Amino acid sequence: PPLSNMQNAYDFEQVAKNILPKDAWAYYSCGSDDEISMRENHYAYQRVYFRPRICVDVKEIDTSTTLLGSETSVPFYVTATALAKLGHPEGECSIARGAGKEGVIQMISTLSSMSLKEIADARIPGATQWFQLYINEDRKIAKEMVKEAENLGMKAIFITVDAPSLGNREKDKRMKFVNDTDVDLGDTVDRDSGASKALSSFIDCSVNWKDIKQVKSWTHLPVLIKGVQTVEDVIEAYDAGCQGVVLSNHGGRQLDTSPPPIELLAETVPVMKKLNKLRPDFEILIDGGVKRGTDVLKAVAIGGKDVRVGVGIGRPFLYANSGYGEEGVRKLIQLLKDELVMDMRLLGVTKIEDLTSRHVDTRRLIGR
Ligand code: FNR
């Protein structure tokens, strides 16, 4: 269908399902075990209600804000997903151009299907890119990756810690992973049981808090932890001097029935506030199940005046890129931006910074 038919994130998912090779669709769309976390990531947003304020002058709406000090046209970003080339020949580069042209930040995966240099070269001047790091067993390689990211102008390092081994992704396991996408996976990978298994040889399961401190010592960039799933670990990350966390269960692809990030966010903010462990340079990002402008506003509002919250979106961008490349990525951003503008108007908020915890009712979410 023509791009102009696309009305929302779900439309791109339908297109991707129809056009992607079976193995790519399985790899992108699957969750682990019974896919309960994957579904709940999304459904949990439905348990948050708005508290819209009326008679606010909402003539001028501004969706822009900053994340980790970088300007962004919206409070959401494209999060790191592996192997964009499975869906589109321009892979991560068309995502870089699409996001950059719309003023949206891109997080780039260690397991991208193109080199970091290529993706950095595709960056639109003035755009922001972040680097997602899987700590390699060989710490020299990990350090080189961080240095390269720094040299290529990445603005933050996100260490993913929720995948010491890859989750049980059965749809994906049923596929043989045929590497015909120029993805350089080396000779050591196991290609006989899906893309996930093939990638898992890149990840070291011994990673612990000492490694986090070591990565911090390698770079002046902000270091954040991606894949935090309890309040305890938000506190650990804060105490370790990280600039923030990503509350995430990897899109429901790792431990099934791990908590939906929006629920964890609602639990986390009051605790961190009570412990006086919030500082302006500690940001809480969140990803998983986000499909709508309303989802984004709910997360940012829960952070409210206490902590800056940014929202990562994964699969919907892979789907938009698979179907339409750069133009698809741009269209999805524009649709979400349009939703944000309308939703902010209806909520009675003109600027992202004006969202407060009083704009949402989280009683059904955390049962206070
Ligand atoms: C991911 N994710 C991921 N995370 C990461 O840190 N490094 C990676 O290489 C990948 N790869 C990856 C591939 C695919 C196909 C998916 C769907 C996800 C997890 C990703 O960053 C994010 O946490 C989720 O995708 C968010 O959920 P939604 O938006 O996809 O529902």
C-alpha cells in the first residue's frame, strides 16, 4: 500500500508482516516463552488514565525537549535493534536518515547489520546518535568499541544487561538463520537455530557492576544501563554514577513475565524521590510496547517534575523501515508527532516540561 495509507504504528506492522521474509518477521516480532511480557508491555499502558485539564490556552503546542542534553523534536527516540538489513537493504542507515531529518535521536545496536562508521556517516548534520554496547568477552574489543563510538560522535553509551543469555524465542528458533544480508557475523556463530542464537555468541554472561565501572573509566560520555527491571537496580545504577537507566525487558524477548516497564516506572519514581536519589543529570528512559502518542505522554507525565523521562520505540521503526525505508521512518515519526500534538491539546498541556504526575491516574497500574 502507498505510504499515504499509513495511519498509525499498527499499519506499518501489518505491511511488514505481509512483505518480510518469514525468518525476518519471526526474528523481529517474537517474544520469549508465552510472550506475556511482550503483550503486557503494551497493555499496561491501558491501565493508566489521563486527568485532562480544561480551559487551558492550547493554541501553541511544542513537543520538543532534551534527552541527555541533546535536543529532540519529541520525547521519544528510536531504540537499538539488531539486524535492520533483514528488513531493508539500507538497514540502519535509512533509519539514521529518517530519524535525523525529523529531529529524532537514534540508538545504534552493537549487533547492527552495518558498521558503526557507515551508520555514523549516514547521520544528518546536527542529529544525535547513541551507542548501545554489549560488553564483549574480550574487554579489549569492548573498549575499542566504546572508543570508536566516541570518535564517531556518539553522544552516550548504553550498556545492555538484560541478555546474559538470549531468551527462549521459539518462533525464531524454528527458523534457520541464513545470513544473506552482508551482516558480518564471523565464523563462530551457530546459524542453525534462528537469528537470536546466531547473535548470542557476541555477549558475555559474566558482566557485573565492576564492568560497568570499568566502561565508565573508558569514556567521558554519559553511561547508562539498559534493561533495568527492578527499583533496586535503578538505585545500584544511580549509586554506580550512571547518568541514567533504561527500564526495559528487551521488548519481552528475555525473561518472560518480567514487569512491564511503565509499571516499573510508576513504582520507581516515588521511591527514588523518597530516597533523595534523583538529580538533574540522571534520566530514566523506558521502552517496550509503545505504539501511540498517548503512551509517550503517560510515561513522561509519570516522571513529571521529578525526573526527565524519554521513551524508546523498537519494533515499530523496524517495521516502518522494512516497508518503506527512510520515508517510512519519517512518516511514522510524523504520525506519532501529530498524535502528540493533538493529545497534548486535549490534555491541556502546551510544553513537554509542563507534564506532571497530576496529569495521569496510575491507581489501576500499581494498585495504590
Ligand atoms: C531488540 N532489542 C535490542 N536491544 C539491545 O540493547 N540490543 C540489541 O541488539 C537489540 N536487538 C533487538 C532486535 C529486535 C528485533 C527487537 C524487537 C528488539 C530490544 C530493544 O532495544 C527494545 O528494548 C525493545 O524493542 C522495545 O520494545 P518494542 O518497542 O519493540 O515493543
